[in-house]
Amino acid sequence: MPSVAELAGYSSRVREALRAAGASVGDRIRISKGDLVVEGILMPRPALGDRDCVVVKLDSGYNIGIRFEEGTTIELLGPGAKPAFARPPKPERKPGLPEVAFISTGGTIASRVEYRTGAVRPALEAEDLYALFPELSDIAFIRAEVLYSLLSEDMRPENWAGMAERAAYYIRNGVDGVVIAHGTDTMTYSAAALSFALRGLSVPVVFVGAQRSSDRPSSDAALNLIGAFVAASRGPFAEVVVAMHEGMGDEAIAIHRGTRVRKCHTSRRDAFRSVNAPQLARVVGMDIQMLTDDYDRRGEGELEVLARFEPRVALLKAYPGMDPGLLDWLVDEGYRGVVLEGTGLGHVGYYMLDAIRRATREGLVVCMASQCIWGRVNMNVYERGRDLLAAGVIPLGDMLPETALVKLMWVLGSLTDDPEEAKALMLKPFAHEVGPRTPISTLAP
Amino acid sequence: MPSVAELAGYSSRVREALRAAGASVGDRIRISKGDLVVEGILMPRPALGDRDCVVVKLDSGYNIGIRFEEGTTIELLGPGAKPAFARPPKPERKPGLPEVAFISTGGTIASRVEYRTGAVRPALEAEDLYALFPELSDIAFIRAEVLYSLLSEDMRPENWAGMAERAAYYIRNGVDGVVIAHGTDTMTYSAAALSFALRGLSVPVVFVGAQRSSDRPSSDAALNLIGAFVAASRGPFAEVVVAMHEGMGDEAIAIHRGTRVRKCHTSRRDAFRSVNAPQLARVVGMDIQMLTDDYDRRGEGELEVLARFEPRVALLKAYPGMDPGLLDWLVDEGYRGVVLEGTGLGHVGYYMLDAIRRATREGLVVCMASQCIWGRVNMNVYERGRDLLAAGVIPLGDMLPETALVKLMWVLGSLTDDPEEAKALMLKPFAHEVGPRTPISTLAP
């Protein structure tokens, strides 16, 4: 008999129909409404939304809401999968296995849904990881901790600092690599941040996420996680990277450089792409294939953490009719820097020029990246670019706008207070975030 | 003997060296400086920048600046190409040829560089176009006008209205199609704007640009322009589209729907891509291959121009640590709407929620698109999305953020003053700008 608490979010008519069918949350049910027939697992009602709406998890893993109306029928098909969270036994440490730190910050990766309550519990202990993904016990000895349980859209620059400090703690304690589980929304911002903050890195630091949660059959969580542990334990590079599906299939996990990667699709498993730079590597099974020779080698470097990020730095995307008052507001509020996501080769409308000149005059560092995403800003081609250079705007070459934002926060937070010095530092590569000047011979197609 | 005026921008030492070599602007010269030897056409000195820097147009079409120093030598190789701007004879109208209006708004397409002065003159008369691109005389009888001479980054919503009115003028006067030459930076914003503003369109309206100016051997101007005229004169569709190179080679010109196209590279000829929708068509030689059957047919519709765009609409791209004060400022300034370019499926940080709730409470229309660019926002999957829906944010499906901005300006400028009505209209497709709800069966990969 279903308890009242489980169905609490539903309206009284829905609760009544569910009780009549004998269906509890977690059971497999069939809802029929005219021509529509849906089968799946009955889920608890979220706090917000229509309380007449019955939430069912389909076999595809997606939740669907069916509004209960006159004539809607509900049948109980049987008990659903109701995983228990029994703690698995602590594994023996296999001799000779590399040691990898696993820092969980939130997101759907490596979480488990408890069907009876709908609650998501982070898989915090190493034993949980081994139990969920048995392959991991042959790849690495894992030291796991939950640092945050944050939606990735809620990450702020202070969280980047926290991640950098924890990664450094494990590296100083001798791990062979670090894996950081992170929601996918802002993972690339965090990866860029740690790329700058962890100076003199000696091992791989691998961000990993999942586009689909691990309780769904189509989840990319397991393969991404295994790829991340292979990269962290055996990768020959000492850089901050992102490990995610390379294609729609399960052939390979792509390893992208943290400063050169972008989430380019809202939901596809292969949403993450290296931009303006080659993908760093690929993991196929237990093999790591390096795709470029231009990377920082494992085992070099004296670790230093420079993890202060200046919060008074903004990103503004330019558009026709943009209000220069947005930039004036930043200046009035005491902002220290701004990245403009300009059009084309790095332009903004004439009506922005006065505000930009005022901003640079008042000591803000104003940088230019391109909303085209691919390619490089070149502010010497057209008159407007030259106007902007004359106004003191710093052209960021082929740096991604998101990476540029993080770098400017880092330069002004960790390296210098002086705008002129900051401008020079924005042009200097620290973590492969910008390519060298494209040779003249390759400018023409 | 070179005149003083031509070399006026250069420093006295550069002028002296050029006079000693007998070189005028427009001549072919060789500059040697240590190991560096550069040959090309001597260009005039732009107003800004290092006056010791000699500007040379390379055979690739790119300008390069060589700083004149102790030991730098300049030789005159011969006179450069110095095109005259003699007016070609007025062509006879060939019987049976479709009539196409050509509206020039600026940009590098269909401009000619006068080497002696470095000035760019728009090719304004139909005769100039026929002279530059003789193929055009077999494609269409052209009625040409210069509406603007604007850098595309300087286009504002009032210019979209101007373009819509002029296009409508020609359509009402019986042309078979319209070609609008436009700089590439903001061409897709303008194309989206006319897609909304020209209701009941009966002929194609084709935006065309060039990534490389027509005085460079690698220019894409000629082929893009010919493709645009083929599409405008013979295309079976009655939509606003963009005609640009489909690939790096010269095989085909892509025809993209104006609401579904994005400039995805700063400089490549194939920078323009259809996003979240199939490319509409392809022009190969004089043939038009339709790539989808889902388009508005030529010859239908009663033209109506709705071309008011509300300027108090903004686009804000979300990022970690974003300042909610940016949104508060828009509310304080009396803005009517804002498009948020959220992360992932359409999210922003928790610290933005109060400002968003205040904005919707004060009557702003707040819409959500995704900075992923590809895919569609889905605010029912995660808690934050549901919070935002509860706060009154309108999810824009797979609409491009740039198109969303233009549409919101249009809805609030041309259709309604009422926020609730505007919200409903943002969800209604007007120009194929948003796809239908993806069927459940195709949500899983």
C-alpha cells in the first residue's frame, strides 16, 4: 500500500487514482488517456508545477508528465527497479595500480537515483565507484571525496579556487592523476580556470561529466568515467583536460585541452569540441592515443597554486543596437575588466566606442574575442578594429571568449593589479589558450 | 614622381626612402630588411598606427606592415595594377530575363578598391556590376541602388527597417527577387530581422556578402554574388535567405534560411552555417538544388511590412559569477525584454534568480536560449530550469540566441505592447525560426 508521504506532491484526485491502482512511487505503471498510452516508472511529483501531472520515467530514461483528466486510467504493471544503497565491501588495493584522486563537485555523473524517493545521492566513496563501474578497480586505486554538490550552473569563481586547492592537495600527496566530476553546463569554464590556477602541473587533471544521468540506459556516464580514469592514471600529459564522448557511439572518449574546449550542443553525448586547436588525445579502451605532440609532459614542474579570480570581470556579447550603458554600468560599479564578444574579426558598433574609450581611460582592461567562436580576431584588417586597438582594446587572437573571461579574472586576481601589466599578460600564453600568430602563408585559403 | 599627398600618412624617413626609390602608392615594390624580403603593392598609410610602418598588399591580398628601420631597403619593381573607374556602357535589357533588385548596404562585397588612393567605392550602378561580373548579364536584369554604406558592425535595428522598406518597394514594383549586399559581421541578424519584418513574401530576398574583398585573388565575392542572383531570380522559395560559400572550394553556394544561420568562423569563406535546421538549398552553376521540402513557395502571399524593432531589448550571455546587477540595470532603464543566453539546456546560476523574478514582475519579457548554439533548451529536465519557468522565463526551443534577440525586438516593436501576449508570440513560429517539439522517440540518442 503506497504511503501518503511518497505521493505528497500530487493532487488529491491523482493520489486517489494511484491508490486505487495500488501503485507506489517506483512501480511500473501504464497510463491511458484517449489514444495516448504510456508505460514507465512512477516518479514522485517535483515541488513545482501542475500537481495533476503524473510523472513517469520512460524506458528511454526521460521523464514525461501526463496530465490526469476525466477518463485517464492508471494500471499497475508490477514493481519497478528499486536499487538499494547497500555499501559494497572495501576493495583490496591491487599492487602496482596507479593512484587517482576523485573529486566530486556535483552534476549527474556518478550519481545514483533512489527510485523510491527520487533522491539523487552522490557516489562518494571509492567503494561505490568500484561497485557501479567494476572496470575501475583494474585501472586505478581511487581516493574519493565529495567537495561540492553543486549544479554546474551554480559554480562561481570561488569554487574554481576550491577545486584547484583540493587537486593540489592530492597531487602533493603523490597521486598519479586527478579526476574531477562536474556538471557539464559550466565544466569548460572550470577546466579553463584550473588550467591557469595550477602552475607547474606534473600529472593530468581530468574533468569528466555526463550528458545523460547514469540511471538511464543511454547514459554516457560509465564510459566517460572510465576514459577519465585511464587518462588520469596513464596519460603522458600534465595538463587540465576534459574527457567526454568523442562521437555519438561508444568508440572513443575525447580528451580536450581545458582552455580550448566548448560545449557545442545542449544534449548530445559528443557535445564537447576542441575549438581552434587539435583535440589533445583519445582514449580507446585502455589505450591513450595522443593526437598532437605539442603538450606538457607528465612528471615535470613544481606545483604552485595561483587561484584567486577577480570577480569584477564581465563578459559582454555584442549585438546590433547594443546599449553602451551596459559597459558604462560596469565602469561605474568598479569593474576591473571586461571581455567583449565582438562580431566577426573583433568589432563592435561605432556607438560603443565612447564607452570603450572611457572604460580603458578609467583603468579597465578591455579585451576582444569573437562571437564567431571559430577563427581568430584580427583587428588590423578593418578601420573599426584599428579604432578599437587605438582605444586600448586587447585582441585575443584565437582564444575562446569563455576562456578569455576566466583568464582575465585570473590575471587580475592572481598576477597583477596593474592594468597595463594585465594587458601584456593577456597576450602571453599560460596554458595553450591562444595559438601563435598564424603564419602569413596560411592566411589565404 | 610620387605626390606628397599620396604618402602623407608616412613618416618623413619613409617618405624619403619611397621618393628615392621612385615608388608611388599603387606601385609594386620590394622591401628588404635583414632576412625578410617582401614584395607587393605599396598602400597608403592608414590614419592610425606607426607612421614608420610601410604597408604592402601581398599577392595573397593581405596587407602587411613592415617597420622601416636602419638598413631597410625599398626597390621599385614596376607600376602596379591601377584600375580606372571608367563607367561601362549601359547594357541592353535582354528579353525574358528575370528582374532583380540589388540593394547595397555596405561591406566588402561588390566594392572596388582604387589602388592609387586606397579608397573603396561601392559598385553602385547595375552597369558596374555587369562590368565586374559579366555572368550577371545572363542571369538577371538588375535594378541597383546604394541604400547605405555601413560597416556591418554599425547596423542598428532602424537599418533593418530601412532594408525591409526598400526590399518591399521593389517587390511591389514587380521584381522577381531581391539581393541585399551586406557586410558579413551582422548579416545574420539583418537576415533574421527581414525574415520577421516581410510578412507574406512572394519572392526570394537574398543576403550576400564576402569574407574577402573583391580586389583579392582569393575573394569569394564573385561566386557568392552570382549564387545570390541565381537564387533571387530563379529560387522556388519566398523566404529571406543568406547566400555564401558552402565549402572552402568553389563548388557550391549555400542558401541558408535567414533565421537559422550563423557566422561560425571569423575568416573562412564557408563561415556561414545552418544551425538546428537543414540548409535550405544549394546553388551549383545555374542550378538550384532544394535540400528540404519544407519552405514557403514563391508567388504566394500579400506583402505586408512590419518593421518596427523595439530598441529596449538586450541579449545577455550567462557565465559563472555573472552579475545580476546587469539585469537589474536593464529593468531600471525601462527595458522591455531580454534574451538570456544560458548554459546547457537553458540555465543560469541561482544568484540570478531574484533579478529574473524582479524583471518578469516588472513586465519584462525574459526569454532563454542556449550558449551551446546547437540543440534546444529544455527547462523541464533539471530543477533550475523548472525554477526559471516558474519565474516566467520563456524557453525558446532550438532558436538561435541572435535570432531570439531580433524576434523579441520585433514582437515588442511590431506586434504588441503587452508582455503576456509577447510571451505567447515568442513561442509561435513566424519564419521557421524554431522547430516543432522534438518527438519523444527521438530524444534519446
